[in-house]
Amino acid sequence: MTIGERIKELRTQKGMTLEELGNKVGVGKSTVRKWETGVISNIKTDKIARLSDALNVSPLALIGWEDELKFDNMRIDIISNEYHYLSDVAKDSYTEILTCLKLLNDDGAKEALKRVSELTELKRYKKN
């Protein structure tokens, strides 16, 4: 199932029109229609965050990773909860990192974790 199909399914399950969802996300109904039909398939991270809030699902569920990666419920809850505490810049980075991880095999994912962990050891990148 594509992200557009998930958006349409969730929107219709909630009884929302294209216009209602568009208003909640801050776009026009034609943009929502283009997402649903796949005309626009590269949805910006800020819009994914707003869509997930409007549709009351985690960003991971919206982009289809819950089924694909077979996260258990506890992991999904942790990831979703942590996402809401991030700054706007960090939310964009978070979504982009997850998008990149999807392209990696297991060895690549381990290497990505190693590199991100290394960044947390550098004082200039740590939160105060």
C-alpha cells in the first residue's frame, strides 16, 4: 500500500473530506488529492508530521513502516512518543533519517547507528 492509499484510507475512515484534511494540514484539497493518487509521492516531512497528527497515527504508520519493519507495539509507542518531544528541526531530521534507514541493509543500519552515536559524543552537537 502506498502512502497515498494510506492517507485516503485513513481520511475516509475518519469521515473527513479532502478539504477538511487539507485545512488541518495547511494545504488545498487538490494537494491532498494529488497525494492520494500518487501524483505527488515525495511528501515533505513537515506535511507528514501534520498529516499524522490530523489522522491520529504515527508518522511511521503513515509512511507504512510499521508493517514493513514489523515493529512491535512497544517500539512504535516509544518512537511515536519521542517524536512529539523533538524540536521542529529535529522532527525533520528524524523523518529524513528514518527515510534513509529504509534504504539500508542490516549492516548499513548498524553503521548508521554507530555514526549517529559518535555524534552524541561530540560536545558541539549535544544539547545544553
